[in-house]
Amino acid sequence: MNKKKVIDVKMRGMTVMNDVYSIGEALIDFIPSVTDSDLKDVSSFKRVMGGAPANVAMTVSKLGGKSRFISKLGKDAFGDHITEQLEQYGVDTTYLLKTDEANTGLAFVSLKKDGQRDFSFYRKPSADMLLSDTEVKDIPFNKGDLLHFCSVDLIEAPVKYAHKQVIEDAIRQGATISFDPNVRLPLWPDEASCKEAIQSFLPLADIVKVSDEELTFITGIKDEQEALQSLFKERVKCVIYTKGKDGAVLLMKGFNVAHHGFKVEAIDTTGAGDAFIGSFLYQLAELEKITDLTEEGARDMLTFSNAFAALTTTKHGAVESLPTIEATKAFIHQQN
């Protein structure tokens, strides 16, 4: 593999790129001041912006891409902070609405020694859940744009139908749809409801990103290869299977490529999956459609996204930990 190309192809910014839209929750993560402690025993926290779709939007913008975020926040201090963060990073907030009917969502996080985490959410309801289909109808997409969504806001609430509306409009206008289930079971009344919602939205996606921790739950299949192949439903053309420190596999109908991942001293894995898919979509934004992706290009993109995601785990927070292109480039060179 041409290592120089793996780096240089990411040093963009002058070419015309398609827009990356993301829809879903934006919230505040409260990160504990200590690690390896139960949430009930944590006495102080640091406030950081979070929410998987928002993290993806921030990642795309951080790398120099054009991102737009679709959501609803509360008319409160936390909503103001999130708006300021998004705009500071260059995310387009044209479709970011405000309401006084509910507060901005909150999540309290506890960290283990290896950087893994548990969540406690406060959103009954949160403002994002109140985003309605009429508020997002007829958002204009260009052919080649990308739309990314996750499963947290597929709960039985107005925002679920807002997702359906935006996805239908995006498909009709020729956009590429990306789905990262990003399973958060504490937000669902039961496991069956979560799985049913994910399964109903899977066929609408062109790209499905799933982690090794989620694969069996989502598919109901224990055999890894059989489970991955079962994800190729209707529109699905690309499956990205992430395995944490062990890298990722990208599956297309014509080829599969893999990257072994990068070993780092992880202190906080919050947002690493969002950083991975965000950096992948940033790179994909130069193509008109996912089927234009070549085997060599896919391998290069996996290398970059694995490195980018690995670096985010070496700092706290999902947004504050995002590295630059230059830092990612230097890290890949050091590893080769």
C-alpha cells in the first residue's frame, strides 16, 4: 500500500465537497473527575458537549468539511452552549431549532480504567425528542450530499417521524444515507423496542456502521460473518464493522477491506465511534455515491479513520479530543 497516499489524500480543503448532514440529539455530557468509580460515588464532573449526531457534525467540520446539523435544543444555558460550540467549529445551524417546552438533554458518564463508560441520561423528554416532521419537511439536499443518523432519537416520539421525513426527502433528492445504530439501551423501555426500531430503519441506509458490541444484538445472529452479511438489506451497499482497538472492516458487495487499528493509551472512549464515522463521511464527501468507492480508497479511508478515532481516546470528551488532520497524519507516519 502506498503510505504517502494514505496521508496526502486527507490533506484537502480546496476541492468541492458534498455537504454532510446529521440529524438527532445534541446534549451535554458530564464527565467525572475520577476514573474507575461508580456514578453514585462521583462528586464532581466536567461539562462537555455530546450527542452522537452532533459529534459527527463537529468531526466533519473540524476536518474542513461542510456539515449541517438538524435538531432541537432547549431555550436554556446548555442549549446556548451547544449552539455556540457548533458554530465555533463551523457547523451550519440553519436547521437547529429551539423550544421552551423541554430542556436540553443531559448525560452523566462514569469512566472505567480502560476508558470504557456507562451513561445515565436525563431526557423525559428532552428538547431533541420534540423535533417534528413538519419542522424539517423539504430540507434541500444536493445529489451527492450525505445524511447521517443514529438510533437514540428513533424512540416513539415526534423526532422519530422527523427522521423518517428527512430520510425520505434526502433519498428522493439523491443523497447518500448513513446509519450508526449506536445502541444506548438505558434510553429505551425495553431491548425489543430498540431492536425493532433499528431493524425498521436499517433498509433505508446506504451505509451501516456497527460495532462488535452491537452486532449480535442488532442481528440476532451469533456467527460474525453471517451477521454482517444479514445487514445488506434493500438499500444497504456498505457495512462498516468497528472493533475498537482491533480496527475495522469495510464490506461492499464487490470487496472487503480491513485495518488492524492503532494501539494507544486510552483514557476516554466517549465519542470514538462518532469520530470514526465522522472522519469516514468527511472523506466520502468527495465522491458522488458510495458505489464509487474503490478497494484502495476504502483501505486508505479505514487507515485514516482508525487513526483519527484512536487519537480521540487519549483525551477526555467527545469534541475536545478531536485531533487535527496534521496530528492524525503525523501519528500514522509514526506508526508505519
